[in-house]
Amino acid sequence: MTFCHQFSPAFTRRDMLKTSANGFGLMALASLLGSSASGAENPLAVRTPHFKAKAKRVIFLFMHGGPSQVDTFDFKPELKKRDGQPFPGQKPRVQFAATGNLLASPWEFKPGGKSGTLVSDLFPHVRDRADDLCVIKSIHADNSAHGGALLQLHTGSDTFVRPSIGSWLTYGLGSENQNLPGFITINPTLSHGGVGNWSSAFLPAAYQGTPIGHSGIKCKDAKLRDITNDSMPADLQRMQLDLVQKMNAKHLQGSGPDQALEGRINSYELAYRMQTEAPSLMDIKDESKETLALYGIDEEPTDNFGRQCLLARRFAEKGVRFIQCSHSYKWDQHDNLKKGHETNAREVDKPIAGLLADLKRRGLLEDTLVWWGGEFGRTPTAQGNRDGRDHNPHAFSMWMAGGGAKGGTSVGSTDDFGYFATENKVHLHDLHATILHLMGMDHEKLTYKHAGRDFRLTDVAGRVVREVLA
């Protein structure tokens, strides 16, 4: 016997699918709002900080390779005076490679702004923003090799798999924009730790960094993968996703906690929502000619990093919690120091100054912490044909601007030659603790239980560097 059911013209097959999909959609929405059957909460929901924050977001300008502190922000007149002489102290017991005698900086240092902060001629545009900078001259770390040094800089550990600082901040504070990731890394390096530098490790997968392109391509060609679907309209995408999510949720309910599956469910929802904002954010054609010129876009050699910095401002404006721009892998001058550092600085100097100026005029610098630096510094002693410097994790410079950092100041110091941090030494754990503090987080309380113990970004160390705070 054949049964035939006829729909009335007012209720088509498409209407039936849409009606069913609404039920699936409500289920997905309930999951996002923390009221699903499994009780899962929206991992990117905004959370209250431990105390009032000075900064709401971080932009990290990462100089991959290790800029030389004695050639950028740590002026050493004694180094110039004793150029070519043997280093009078004891060199580190463990060195990355052998070095020779002292090497004076080939660049002059000049005061910038009302503060008179000394900045080398490598960074004339950044020097003009000196009153915004808090230069920390006494940073030190533990690893003289790029891979371990990058991992320690980004995760706090050079030996174990740990979550990135961007993941920790997104875990602790959530995201101000539910249509975008909380943590974005633009043109990240694929070497020296690779994805480990933006990994969420044992934190839920929702807190992992979302890469835009990689260091092997230009920023203008970098895309968020699969962010648009021109072959299927949004309503059909929603129906398709709702069906997949219903099956995933059913599986999760039966299997119990499954971090990988929970992360997949959340990533599918986020990817769908990102279609509404991400494509327009990645398109900079609505920016004025004056703004493009400010960042050095459509000019050489500033176009590539200028685009990264402009995208960082656009993402910051839309509530992304942590944005990283990477200038990779360029600052490792064991030889050709003068040519290499000059080329590198020309590529980033104008874009960085443009970013600071643009944030400030838009009222964003006040609650956006801009952080600049590399994985270590360089030795004051020479390599190569007296035109290079070796890796030096014992002393290097970083600076912060905005977001509650005290502009126009310097913190800590190194010895007369810039080889070792001496006064008010700031370990990377201290730096991380200070960044968390500016974001309203107590580094000792921001913990995650894993493998039987509570973990944190600063492990069992770290202090807030109060001199940095405005």
C-alpha cells in the first residue's frame, strides 16, 4: 500500500526544513548561552577580572630573531669608549657561540619627547613617540636558542608544552566580541616552536590562537581560511551546521567530557558567526589615504608590517583580546649587523609609530597595551667580521605603551656594556605577571587544573613590576 501525504501550498518542503532547523538553531544558541543539556558554558563569554583593569586588550609586536638592546634602546657609552677591547668581566658559562671583543654600536642615540628617553637612530619614528614608551631594559630569560626562547616568551616554559599568554588571557577574560576569536596571530612564524607559540595546550581548544596567514607569505595575501562560502546561502549553512551540531551534542552527551569535541563544536559556531564581521575587518579599503600613509601601507619597505599593524588596530577596535603581529625571522644578525638591523628597522619603525599614533587619536591607547620585543637580546661582544652579535638571554630590552604602562620612563638597567641585567632585573615570569596585572588578573589566581595540579602562566614564580604601572 502506498501512502501519499500532500502538503498544502502554504507549507512547502523548504518551510518544513526551516522550521526543523529553527529547533536545531535554538539548541546551538542554548549551548552558546550556557544552558545546554550538557551544562557547557560559552567559553568566550566575557568574564570579570580579579580587580579593575588598566587594559582591555594586548597588541604584541614580536621581533623574531632577537633585536640588539645595545643598538636600539639601551645606550652604553662605555661600549663605544672601549670598542675593540676584551670584555672585562666573565662571559656566561653557557654561550650559544664564541664571541670576540667588545663591539660599539654603529648608531647614535638621541633623546625623544619631553621625557628625553634615549632611542637609537634605528627607530626615529618610534623615538618621536618616546613619551608613550615604558622601556624595560633589564629583561632576562633562560634559553639562548631560538626555539626554547620563543616558547618561554610566549608560554612561560622553554621545556614543557604550556598555553600561550594569549590563550591564558582569553581563558581568564573571555572575548568582547562573540563574532571573532579572542586571540589572533597575524603572519606567525612556523619555526622555532611553531604552533606551540599560539597553542592553548591543555586549556580548552576555544582559547587557541587563530592564525591569519603565516610568516612565509605577505600580509596582503594572508587570509582567514574558509571564512566565506559563496556556494551556499547563509540560511542553508545554518541548517547544515545545526544538523552537525545536534549530532555532535548527542555524541558528547553520551561520551562525557571530551575537550577535542567540545572545541570542535565551539569552533564551528564561531566560524559561522565570523562570516558576519571578519571579511569586512580584513578589507582595509575603507581606511583613508592619510591612515594608510601613517602606517606606511602601499610603500616599501613598510607595506607588509604596516598592514599587520593596521589589522591589529582594527581587531583591537572590535574587541579582540590578544593580537600578535610578527616580524619574522629577521633580527638574528650573527653577521651583517649594520645592514640587517637597518633593513629590519626601516620595515617596522614607521608602522609601529603609526599604530601608536592611531590608537592614541582614537582613544584606544588608554586601554590597549602595546608590547614590543624579541625572544632575547644580543651580546655586546662581536661575531663574524666584527659586524655581528650572538644571542644573549641575560639582558635585553622590551617596551610597553598604553594600557596602564607608565609612558616616558625606563625600568631597570644592565651593566656598563649591556651584557647582564643588574638593577631591578625582570624575568619573563615577571613580565607576564605584569601584563596580567594590567589586564586585571592576579597571576597567582589565574590557574587551570591539569594532570593533578594547578598550572599558571608564571609557573611558581613571577612578580608584578610596579615601576611599569602608571
